[in-house]
Amino acid sequence: MIDYILSLVYLVYFGLLLVVFHIFQLIAFTIFGRNAQQKVVFVLNFFITYGWYITGTTVKFTQLFELPTGRSIIFVTNHQSTFDIPAIYWFLRKHQPIFVSKIELAKGIPSISYNLRKSKAALIDRKDGKQAVSEILRLSKYIGENNYSAVIFPEGTRSRTGEMKPFAAGGINALLKKAPNALVVPIAIKGNNKFDPKGGLFPLVSFSKLSWTVLEPIEPKGKTGEEIANLAHEAIRLVMEV
């Protein structure tokens, strides 16, 4: 009963955020451009992330290593829930993260769809391999030219059980193709599969413990995409098993 009540309160809050910040994004982008719109997105994700406290849920972000700000970064992370994303946006905002996302999310969702289109995210059709690679290569070139960062979930789909799936190397290879000097940084996400076990956002499980841990960077030079994927997978797996 508590889960249903608190989830309802949070989802009303969440829905209002998406609608209000959709308007703010439109104004910011139209008048001031992409950089202003992205600052609005960072604030939106602050409110989404800390809004989880409404359900009694706690949020922990740990960064074990200092990361460069004048170099592109490819964040490689496991995938458990829709809620994996807001904390990455907020806590790593100085690295200007841009996501690799499925193309279906680019329409119909206030704030989120608009941001995916305006942030220059790689919107991939998982049924069309050629289109997916082309989009990731476009993002690779963009982050390489601007010292921005990309975020990819190489499992491809969410793990509802928390058990990690193998990491595909194709997307990592494509991101490094036109940003060869990018640093690869694993992120271990823990607890989101229990917070949103059904993947439908209702009911959320109250008093969950969510954590994001930024792990030791991987220098990609001299390594294949498969080696990088395996190193990132192993680093994240060790955190997940603690």
C-alpha cells in the first residue's frame, strides 16, 4: 500500500516536471540555443533524481577517479531501468553527456523526446544495423569535435534481474571510430532494477537504495573494442557482486 501511495505522488510530480521543463526547454532552445537548453535539462534531471526521496529512496553517487574535462569520454554502463539516466545527466553534467538511445523514445514523451532530438543523441533503430552504426558514428564525430561525452548501454536491453548481460563491442567500436582519443569510463548502476522491477514505473518500490559508481578509466589505445567491452564488463560486475 505504501508503494502505491508514494509511487502515485512521485509520478504526479514526475509528470509535472516533464511538462513544465518541456516548455522551459522550448524557450531556452528557441531564444538561446542548444547550450542553454542543455542547462535546463541538467536542472530537470536534478529534480527527477532527488525527487526519488519522495518514495523514501536514497541516491548515492561515487566517483573513484578524477576525470578530464578537456577530453571526450565514452561512459559505458550496465542498464537496469529508465531511471538509470537522470543521475548520469546530473552528476556528470560537466562532461556534457549525450546518450545512445533507441529511436522510439524520440517521439511522444514531454521533455525527454525533445531533449533527445535537440541534444544530438544517437537515435538508433535496433532493427536496422546500418542506420544504428551510422547514427553512432555521427555522435562519435560530434563528441570528438566538441570534447563532449557519450553514454552507451552495451547490454542493449535492460536487465530486470540485475544480472548483467554480455557487453556488445560494436557500439563502443563505432564511438571510438571518429573520437579515437576519447577515454572509456565504466559506470556501475545498482538497485534500479529493484526500484522499478516491472519496468512500468508503477508501483515503484519504496525505500530502495540506488547507486552509481564511476570506475577506473580505460585507455583505449592499443585495445580492441572487444577487449574494452570485456574490461568494462568485469569492472562493473565486481561492483555489482559486492
